[in-house]
Amino acid sequence: MGEFGYAAQFPRVLRRFALFAIAFSIVSITTGIFVNYAYGLTQLGPAAIWLWPVAAVGQFLVVLVLAELAGYFPLAGANYQWTARLVGSRFGYVVGSLGVLYGAVGLPGIALIGLAPLTATVLGLDAGNVRLLLFIAVLALVVAYLVNIVRVQLAARVNNVAVFAEIIGTVVLSVVVFLAWVRGGADVPGGGHGFGFLFTTATDAPLADALVGGALIGIFTLVGFEAAADMAEEAVDARRAVPRAMILSVVVSGVLGMFALVGFTLAIPDLAAVQASPVPLAAIAQYWLGPVLTKVFLAIVVFSMFALIVVAAASNSRLIFAMARDAMLPFSTALARVHPRTGTPVTALVVSLVVCLVLLAYGTADGNAFAVLVGATALVPYLVYLLTIGGYLGRRRSLVDAGEGGFRLGAAALPVAGLAVLWLVAVVAALTLPEAFRSADYVVLAALALAGLWYVAVLRRRLRDGTAGLGSTRTDPVEIR
């Protein structure tokens, strides 16, 4: 840590599998496919699943670049640190602010829109009771943050278990329903279908809109893998373990997610009925497995969502801590403290929880507004990736004295980064230009405007005086060789 101008404040307790579990759990193919499958199926039809590998390859290019940065700069608040050290503290502040927005809205969104109604359904409660859903969402958030406050090892254990829950909830279940389809396909309404069904399109939308809609299954799901890098200061052999965990999480998520999509899609009993269902995967499971096993499946999905919230809470608090450590945020002194007994940034965790609860209350009061806020979180990670890799391309050649890196792209670096930028530009365009995403775009602009107010009022002076930013720790440029 001294190499980067910081004192070591976290215990190094996270080993390779724990880091992989963090990255894999926050990607959460179970949650992503469960929530987003309906959108792809209604926008394009069964053929939408073939756009998953496109998103997987695009994100694989992205993770290769970010893995190299994680090896050179194994610091909490990953994207903020990387961009601040590549380009400057002001640029890092923009990227960090987007990251804080992503966590603040994404966590309560998953809790209220995803986890709460599924939990109510599993328990046989009224999933339409708004007060009940709010109670479940608040309880899930509070418990997830308490897990992180107690000790990072406890959060790691939850995510270690979540790895197996993810595999059971996606691959194993999809294989089970696929085998049920093989055994009883002739009894399906209409006589069943063959493998050609996977290439069926069923949409009235223009082809370009349908393709974008179909691709969103993968685009919405395969993000967040850099959470392992946010925990780098708590990792053993961080320079090597963190990059490998990030890359492996994308590869495993991409492969297992494709297996799951093929299995579930082949097992669709009635396309029109499943498209009309608010939860297509549950409708497919219900048809083949019956109500009891379907509830087991939903319980696994609930646990996967909870694990995602646990690891996202850890990641978001480390970003807040990292920015506060450089005096970039209000009340930075308090936010940059690590509790000596638990080894966790308790104040940052509590503040993150409070922000989530405030937005949760706002979203419950105006459900449409909350849906818009959650929609904005689809765009934010891709903006962060684009800005980070853009800074990487712009400054890679001109920097000096990089030190040791745990993962290097070598001669492939510039081609990989260039292709990653093309992919990210395409995704950002797909998530901003259509009219359906316009309201979410305004949310991102409003958040940046709010961050700009703090910059103009306070942070600009701090940066100029050298009391904030990397200038107060290390100002030497670095080169990635």
C-alpha cells in the first residue's frame, strides 16, 4: 500500500475462490437471466438467446483490459482509482460518482423489484402488498449490510455458497427442465418443437429494435465483475488473484448462462403463454416441475439476489471509502475510517445503507420514478467501462514507472482495448438513443449535475490546494509496459 501512498487499513483475508465468488455473485446469471429473460423473449423471441454470446465476448474484451489495470493498481474503489491514476483526480471523480450512483440505485432496485416479490411468493404471501414488499426489501438490505459490517469473511462465506446456488439455479435447473422436455415433448401443446425453435423470432418490432431488445439479456447481466477489484486491499496476492478472479467470472458466467438459456428456451411449452407471463422462467419450471420444485427454484433465485446485494454493498462501500480517503466526498474523514476490530469501513457501509433506504422509500412512493432510476443503472456501468478504457488507451503509452503487474496483455493490449471501446460505444448508443431509455438518460445527467455542484462548491478548491485527490498522496505518472 505504501507504493501508492496509503497506509494498509484492511486485513488481507480474501483468497482466490472468495474473490471469484464475489465477482461471480455480483454478475449473478441466475438473477440476470431470471429478471431479463422476459424482455429478450418478448422483444425478439427465442432467437434472442444467440445474442448472449455476443454480449459475453464483448464483456470478455472489457474484463481483459480491466484485469490488467487491477494487476497494476490493486486498490479499493477500482474504477475510480484506475482512472484517477491514469488521467487525473478530476476524471476519477466523474467515474467514481457514476459508480456511487450505480450502487445507490441498483441495490434497492434489486431488493424491491426482484427479491421482495419473489420472497413473498415463496412464502405464500401477497406479492401485491406494497407495504409487505417494502418491509422485505428493507429487511434484506439491512441484513446484507449487517453481514458486511460484522466482518468481510462472513460476507465472503455467503458469496461462496452463492456460487453453488447460482449453478443449481441456472445450469442444473435448465438441464432438469430440458430433460423433462425430452421425455415429454410430445405432450406439449401443439406437439412440441425441435432445435430449430431456438432460431425463431416472434416480434412485431423493427429488426434493429428487436435485436437491441434481445441483446439486453446479456448486456444487463454480464456486469459488475470488477467488484473483486474493489476488494483488492483485502485480498491475498491481490496483483495476481484479483485479475484471474475477474476473468474467470466472466468466462464461467458466459458459458453457464448460455447453457441455461438453451435449456430453458427449448423447454418452453407454449411460446405465446410464456411471453405473456410476467416471470417466464417460473412459468416454464411450473409446467415441467410442478409447484413444489418451482418454489425451490424461486428460493434459490432469492438467495442469489441476496448474495448479489451482499457483495454489491461491500463493493459500493469500498468505493465510497476510497474516494473519501482522497478527500473527494463530503465528510471524508469519517467515511475513510476502518473499524479496528471488524476490519470493515463501518461508516461508509452505514451511509451507503441510509442512501439505499432513502431511495427505496422514494421508489415505493412513486413506483414509476423508481423504475426510471433502476433503468439508469443499466447504462451507468457501461459508461464507467467506456471512460476507464478510454483513459487506458489515451495514457498507456505516455506513462512511466509502472512497477509490477499481475496480468499483462502485452502486444494484444491495444487491439483488445480498441475492440472493447467499439463494443462499449455500441452498447452505450443502444442504451441511450432509443426513446424508451430517454428518461433513464436524464437521471444519469441529473446525477452528474449533482456531482458537479459538489465539485464547484468545494472539491475544486480542495484539488487546487492539494488537500484532496491523488495529489496529496502520489502525483507521479505511471506507465504500463
